[in-house]
Amino acid sequence: MRRHDFEPGKLVVGLVLLGGFVAYLAAARGWWHFPSYLILPLLGVGFCVAGLVSSLTYAVRRHRARDAEPAEGEQARLR
């Protein structure tokens, strides 16, 4: 099986959705009461955080890939 890159943005989205599910389940069971109008803005904030994490991950990977490329002088020497 081919290995894939770790994507922390997708992890954050999954945790946000799981948290929303647990909150609604707890409210349905009567274990916890929260204002229902509050969950949608919290999910929106969670998705924005996931987007930020994905953007930072992309930027770090591009920076590392650029640093890993040999300089022009080294490429000529390696040939």
C-alpha cells in the first residue's frame, strides 16, 4: 500500500465534526444543555481553524521542498 502524507487540516475537520456530533448527542440524551444557535458559529470557527492549519501545512511543505533542492552550482557538480 502506498504511503500518503499526513494532513492535519483533515484531522482538525474530523475533530470539529466529532465534537459537534457529541454535543448534539449529549443534548438529545439530556446529559448536557447548550444553546442550539451556538453550535453553527462554533462549527464555522472550527472549519476556519482547519483551513488555517491546512494553509500552514502547505506553506511549510513548500518551504522544506524548496530547501531540499540542490543549488544550481551543486547540480552542475553532481552531473
